[in-house]
Amino acid sequence: MGNELVQLTVRETEGLLASARVPQPAISVPLPGRLRTFYIETFGCQMNVHDSEKVQGVLLARGMRPVEDHAQADLILYNTCSIREKAAQKVFSRLGAFRKGNGGAGKVIGVLGCVAQQEGERFFERAPQVSFACGSASYSKLPQLLDELEAGGRRVCGLSLDTDECFETELTRRDNPFRAYLTIIEGCDQRCAFCVVPMTRGPQRSRASQKILAEATRLVDEGYTEIQLLGQIVNAWQDPSPARRSFAELLSCVAEIPGIRRVRFTTSHPRFFTPDIVEAIDAHPALCDQVHLPVQSGSTPVLARMLRGYTREEYLERIQRIRRARRPISLSTDIIVGFCGETRQDFEQTLSLMQEIEYDQVFSFKYSRRPSTLAETLGEALTEEEKGQRLAELQELQRQIQLRRNQALLGETFEVLVEAYQPRLGQAVGRSTTNRVINFPGNPADVGRYLMVKVTAAGPNSLVGVRA
Ligand code: SAM
């Protein structure tokens, strides 16, 4: 999903997936300099996870080696998220350990991503143990910045947002052996009042369709059967090449690559959710039966204050279009509770929208005030406690909806891609095209296969089944 919060270290991803790794591209290895080993920890969304995969590709191409424990690393990198205050604080707690325990002696510590961009050069004052800060808009300059670090640079930074380049690397080191992330658009030009992303990821830059299709084809040749197209606003993608493909045409082209089984895309913005996207899903079974369409609020006045660019009714029109698709499409969304000036009545509008749509999954958050956003200047009516109460109420409603919807699937059979095997439980973990997780008795050899599974039990967050 577009907004799953993940926090994966090299060790965790390798441990989970080691059983079925597809071959990584061959890398020509120059002699490493004084930085021979690296450790990278990632916070935040799939875009951050994939950025870290690309950063790892650059480091491996320099002859550096990943290690599982930061104590063994010459270069320690934290790829950070600042979408909410809590996420941003995590990196400072990580860095605190180095100050107290002095475990950072002889190591180069770097901070990547949104917090690096947001704090800028202040980072070096706030956390003197950090000698490298780089925002995602400057990743294309990583090789030069690493050269500076190798040469002993103490305050090396890549913080310019003035870029029209995408972060291209041939040597992306993908952690998941089945689902490959593929960035099609970077940055964001929207100005949602609550959101820090345009300030941390820079202006919108779309990749040319030929480059995207060449990468997708290469991924299929390497053995991937599922591709997830990524962008902060993935459907705002505009082909900069003379082919001038629309986003829906791009989806169709990716879905038509021989050998591809599943294509997902995230995150879509309702403003750019045009009817041809649903037509493309209708025409191509490889486009998954799943759309993630963040609504943020069910109240039109709140949406207007958020500068989302649509009303409740316009959002519902998009949903009706998706509901009219030939296949049943599973729907998920993001919701913020307690945005500036949200009244009880506004909040109830959000609850009624959820009851009307019956999402299959909702990612819900308490509003968190972020620096340099428009909403920073708006007054907040609710305390943290009140926001927490609304969040709990919303999540309980959604739990009941999910349980009801999942129980309605009892006895149905789904094709799942098996993503993992849990030896302790003797269970395989599969995912349906609708993005539902189904656990069923299996064995390690199932990992990576597409299998038919019949649903025998249902909880709010996952299903249980048996091989059909
Ligand atoms: N770019 C996407 C969009 O605009 O739909 C999603 C970006 S963000 C990584 C994922 C979600 O975090 C948003 O959809 C929103 O629900 C939530 N979010 C963003 N800023 C927030 C804030 N200041 N406080 C609470 N939640 C926030």
C-alpha cells in the first residue's frame, strides 16, 4: 500500500526473504576506499524503501559491502521520514545512541531523505556525530558526495531542491525477490495544506515512458512477476518523452509485458483519477483488483481547508466509477483525523463516508503539524487526546467493516502469490490481487509461487485458507 509504515533493516528484509532471492544484477567492483562496509535503516513509505534500494545499488557499485549490524559498518545511513512528527523524531533517538555510547567513533554517519532535507545544515549542529546529509532530490549526486566523504569531508551535504533530474541507477539492489518497486515520478507539486512532501522531495519529475518500460522489461527478465509503480502522486505522471503516453496508457504497456502477472500503482490522487484508469484495469487482468485512493476527510469544508482540490461528492463519483469496473476492485484510503478546525460534524461526515464506501483497508492518522506547511499557520481546535479519541472511534468502525467484508469471502477461492513461509507455524503467507493477506498450511517451496487458496476463516486484517 501507498502508506504502509515500514521500518526495515538490511537484516530484517534479508531474513524474511532469503529463502527465495532472485539473482541481483552483476556488479563490476572497483576497489573500495576507506568506507568498506555500510548499514542502512529505512523509515517511512515504499518510496523511501525503494530509494534505499537504489542507494544500496550505488554503494555496492563502489565495492562496499552491506552488514547486518551497525557496529560493523564504516558508513551508517538512516533514510528518514518526516510526514508526521513522531516519524521525524525516530532518527534523533537513533543518533542519540551514538552520542551517549560513543559507538560512532571512526564511523561516518549520514542522514538521508525527508528529515535531512527539512533540517538542512542545522543537522550538523543538532547532531554533531552526523557528517553527511542528503535529501532525495539530490540522490543523483550521491557518487560525488560519497567521493567527498571518502576524501575525509566532515559536513558533506546534498540539499538542493532545484532539480529536474530523477534518481536513476542501473544497479538498484532490490530486497523483495517477487515484487519490484519501480519509481515513475518523483517529488510533488501539490500543495496539500498538511503535507511536508513538496518541501522535502522537491518538484515533480516524471521519468520517460521508454525508461520505465525498459526497466520493467528488465525486471521481468530477472524473474519478477509483480511490479509496483511508485510516486507520491503516481497518477500525476506525465510522459516527458515524444511518445506522450497518458498514465492509463503506461499502465496498459506495463501490463502487456510478456511474463508479468501483477501490476500495482501507488499513491493515486483523486484529482488525477481519470476514467481511462478504470478502463485500463478492465482491459488488462494483470492490473491488480486494487486501488488506493486517499480521501483524507469526508467533509467538503475540511477538504477545502486541506487544499485537496475535490469535494466529498467528486470523490464519491470517482469511487462509483471504480465500483462499475468489470471486476470487483478492492479499495483502500488514507484518512487524517483532527485536522485544523475539524468539528464533530466534520468528523461524522468522515465516518459516514466510510460507511458508504466500505473500504477494504484504511490507513488513519492523527493530524500532525509540520514545518513550512500552510496548515502550520492555521489554528488547531483539538487536543492530542481528542484527536486520539476520534482516531480510536474511526479505527473501531473500520475494524467492523473489514471483519464483515472479509467474512463475506468465506468459501471463496483466490489466487495468491506466496511471499513468505513461517516455519514456526508451518504456514505460507500469500497475497491476493486485491492485496488481502491469506495464511494457509504450506511449505518453504511454496514461496514465490502462485497458488489457489480457499478461504476458511476471516479476521479483520487477514484471512485463513487451505490449498484449493
Ligand atoms: N502523496 C500522497 C497523497 O497526497 O495522497 C501520500 C503521501 S503520505 C506519504 C501518506 C499519508 O500520510 C497521507 O495520505 C496522509 O493521510 C498522511 N499525512 C500526510 N501528512 C500528514 C500530517 N501532517 N499529519 C498526519 N498525517 C499526514
